[in-house]
Amino acid sequence: MASSDETSLVWLRDDLRLDDNPALAEAAGLGLPMTVLYILDEESEGIRPLGGAARWWLHHSLAALAADLESKGSRLVLRRGKSDAIVRKLAGQTKAGHIFWNRRYSQPERTIDAGLKDWAGENGIHASSFQANLLFEPWTIRTGAGGPYKVYSPFWRACMASADIRDPLDAPAALPEPAASGPGVPTSDTLASWKLLPTSPDWSTGLAETWEPGEKGAADRLADFLDGPVEDYGTGRNIPGTEGTSRLSPHLRFGEVSPFRVWREIRRRHPGKIPADVGIFRSELGWREFNWHLLYHNPDLATRNFRPAFDNFQWGRVSRSELAAWQQGKTGYPLVDAGMRQLWQTGWMHNRVRMAAASFLVKNLLTDWRIGEEWFWDTLVDADAANNPANWQWVAGSGADASPYYRIFNPVTQSKKFDADGSYLRAFIPELQGLEGKQIHEPWTAGADGYPAPLVDLAESRERALDAYQKLKDE
């Protein structure tokens, strides 16, 4: 039996939503006065601070979450610092008898959570954690030999054969009143005091024009995608000049929508056999699950080669000017440049173009993949601890399921094939507006005013990369 003055504490992290939030739902069901907490932790050991674009998103997502909580009769308490110390202190201040959170899967976060669960047990506090942000928790999917998977296809087949995926939970109709501490409710930082938004200069105009962070934005994005583009996803996902992808990645990254809700909404629209294109989209959810599986079993995925043989790979020494040209979208290759400019303007890049831009940096410029991973970490609104390094290692050939490791994306061939009319290129490279036909894919043949000459020769740089990969293979 709970004492009359006992309360509950819900600690939100990468689950900034009311819908299908098991921790929040469990706490609401108790009916005790409830504190809903978010901690900006940039101090605990091993925690990787957010990049600039993700900080912008977090600010707006927290603002939306706070408003949603208030509409249900609750409030959001913001604190900044080391998570374990803050949770312990706030639990004591509010006389919390129950602490709820949804599980995380990176090693530093798991260490914090395990320590808090032990502390809670020692102090008579019930600490409960829940599966909320992955369809399949990493330790539950094992090979026949009992180990983790290293190849995507058999991993996803094992997922599909393992268990039914649970139904999502509806958002609570109302939430218990906020927990009091002494004469008033627990104090909260102001969101503005965290200074998550860019200033001097404010480069976020394009992000604000492109995105609506928060649970409503996520729900609208999901509905729009499932009402149209998903039906052509197999083809549309490869055409950067069209709205052929879901663009759910930042909403999933911050937990504004759960994968269980996405899965169930697909099933609701297709209760029978899943159409092929819709199945391809579901397999992309599987790729996200696979990347988190990799990170769980390889905690240093962002800093060490998944394939140890690549520790001997001879990366080139990219110059500052070459790296800046790539970062700023001034390599002279339109597909790469359009993607990098889209990234800077919107905090996002089409996946087909991500592969081409990453391949150009790693293989044509022979740059260590970790340099590209760090740039994407800072500039992508959807950069998360698993997808970002796993995908960079996939392109580099050092990662799991890299097929084949020596593959080099030709940005000219790619743009001719997937942006034949040049609409994507023109959208982000105004210098090419006047070019027509094949010239827009090879502007050096037309002498485009104001557009840089190619940074490197594709054929020569390709051979240099292949030689480097061959030396690795011969060792």
C-alpha cells in the first residue's frame, strides 16, 4: 500500500511523447501525484553531447511536450546536470515511492540506469523500466549459436519470427496532479536558460521552415506518409527530388512517435497481406533495429572499426580546404554538393544522397569515416548513437554487413539515374539553375558561372581508393 504522501517520478529521455509511453502510462495508472522529469545530461561519464541541429530540435520538442503535459493536468520539470544525482535528489524531495523510465541501449546510459535501479531497491523505492523505443530489444535476438547478429537479413528474419509486436498504448486521457515539494512543486530550469538554440548567427531558419518538432508533428508526418508516399516507397525512396520518404527519422530519434505506433498504423491500413512497397518501408525500420543491435553489442561503434582489419587501413590526410569544400557543398560534384547544402539548410539529407556524399568523403577523398560521422552528428536533426556511426561504417566498409566494402558511389552516375531532370540539384544549387539536360550533372562541361571545378578526378581518386582497399585485403 502506498502511503498517503507518496508520489511517483517519471523520467523521460528519448521518449518525448504521451502516446504509447509505457513509463508514463504506468505512473498515471497509480493515480499518485506525479513528477515528470527531463534531464539535460552532458556531464555523466561517456555521455555524448548533442550536436547543434539536435539541440535545436530538442528545444522545440521539449516546448511541445511541456504544452502537451499541461493540457493533461501535469507539468514538465527540467533539470541540467548528472542524471543519477538529480534523480536521487528529486526522488527524495518529492517523496517518490516509484520511479519509472523507458529503457535506453547505449552503454553509458545503461550504466546510469542500472545504478539507479540498484539505489532505488536499497532505499525501498520501486524502480520500473519498460520497452518503448525498439520493437526488439537487442539482447532478445540471438543467432543459432547464441551470439549477436552481424548481418542484417538474417537478423531481420529472426526478428520477424521471434514474437508478435505489441499494440501501442493510447495516451492517458488525464494525468495525475504534479507532485509537491514543501510549499510548492519541484523547481524547474527554464528551457531558454539551456541555450539550445543557435545565436550569432542563427542558422536555424531552414530547419524551422522544414520541420515541426513534437508529437503532433510526428503524428502528422506519419499520417501524410502512410496516406500516400508509402505506396510507392520502393521507387520513391530513391528519388531525392520528390517527397518519397517518410522523414520520420528525427521524430523516432527523439521518441515523439514510437515504432510500435508506426507498425500498428501500417497494419491498420493493411490488415491483410502487406504490399511490397510497404514491406520495404518496414524493413527500413528493421535497419534501425539492426543498428541498435550493433551498438548494444559494440558500445564504441562511433570510435572503433567494427571490423578490426580496418585498424590497419591507410586513410589519406585530407586537407582543411578539401574538408571544408565537402562540408560546405563546394566539391564541384552536384549531387554531393546539393546533399551537403540540404543538410546545412534543413538538418536532414535524403538517404540516397547521404550514401553518395559519405562515399565521396571516405573513398574519393580517402578520409577517415569518423571525421564524416562527427560532422553529421553535429548537423543532422536525426543523428542518433546507433544509426549515425553504423551507417558511416557501412559506407566505409569497416562496418557490419558492408556489401561490398570496396563499393564506391559515383556521384555523377547517381545523379543521372536518380535525379535525371536535375530538380533536386537546382533546389539547392542556384549556380546551376540555367543548365539543362546532362550539363547539370557535369557542369564543368558547360562552364557554370560561380560553381567550383571538381575537387578531385573521380577516376583517379577511385583507383587510389581501390588500391588502398586492395592493400588491406592483401595484408
